[in-house]
Amino acid sequence: MIIADMNPRTVLAQLDPKLHFEEQYSPNPVVSVYQVTLDSIPFIVKCAFPNERRYVDTEIEALHHLDGLPLTPDLKEVYEKEIMGLRKTYMPGVTLGNYISDFGGDISKFKEQGRELVEQVHACGVYRLVLNFQNVLVNDSTILLFDFDEVFFEGQFDKRLVRKFKSDDLDKIETLLDPKKVLLG
């Protein structure tokens, strides 16, 4: 059985029966992500079966590195049961892709903020392997990074490769936030 075939309420009940299902995001065979409430407070829960735990483990490690960094989620709880999971702060907003398509929003105002945010994440020793329209949330006048299951950490690679990833991350965020490049696709 794959996690995407399971009823979200069943999955969440296995993690913590006090979690109340609100919405499911990105159901896929490996990892499922849910918006939940606990004591009326919204959270995000990401979970996977233990044989796919690397996705959850990587995000847990990244959130430890980023602890306290503004504009990134905070890790609240780790679940190690029949299903692996993590609970992190809910970050309201829409993905950058939806912001562009639904609202036709001017994203150039986020360019400097995006560059600063990526540099802060790098300063914590975390580097993105994937940075796209679905990993960036827009909330009023703020952008947020929220998905950290495809990252690597300082010391995992040769310094030259780290420099390349740093440069690539900055190029990616600038490309994502450049209205001319977005429109030209």
C-alpha cells in the first residue's frame, strides 16, 4: 500500500489522534502533506512510510538547521511510528506559481527579499536541490520558503560544488522572481 491511497484521517490518527484533518496537499506515492489543526491552531504535517523516511528525515534536519530563522517554518513535533511524520508551523499564503497565475501579481517586489532569504538559509548550512514556484509561498508582501525535503547540508559536498549550489540557488530565486523571465517561460 502507498500512503497516497490511505485515508488522510487514518494516517493522521496513527500519528496523533488529536490532529484534525483540514486539507491534503501534494498527495504522491512517497510523501503526503496535510494541513491540520491541533487545539484550533493550524499546522502542516508531512508523512511517509518508514522505507521512505529520508524525505521526512531530511526535512527534520533542515528545520533544525533553520531553527528560529524568520520566513521558514518551525519544527514542532516528530512522529516515529508505523508512519514517519513531522509537524511544523503553518505558513499562510499561496504558492508563487498560483500567485502569478491567479492574481497576475507583480513579483519584482519580492526579488531582494528572496535573495536575502536564500542567503540566510545558506548561512545556516542548508542548500536547495529544488527551488521552484511550488516551494515559495507569497503572503501579503512577504515570501516564505517552506519545503525542505530536497536539500543538502554544508560538508556533504566538495566546497566547489557548494559554491555552485549557492550560485544556482541565487540564480533560481532571481529567475523565479523576475517577471520578464516568468512571462517568457
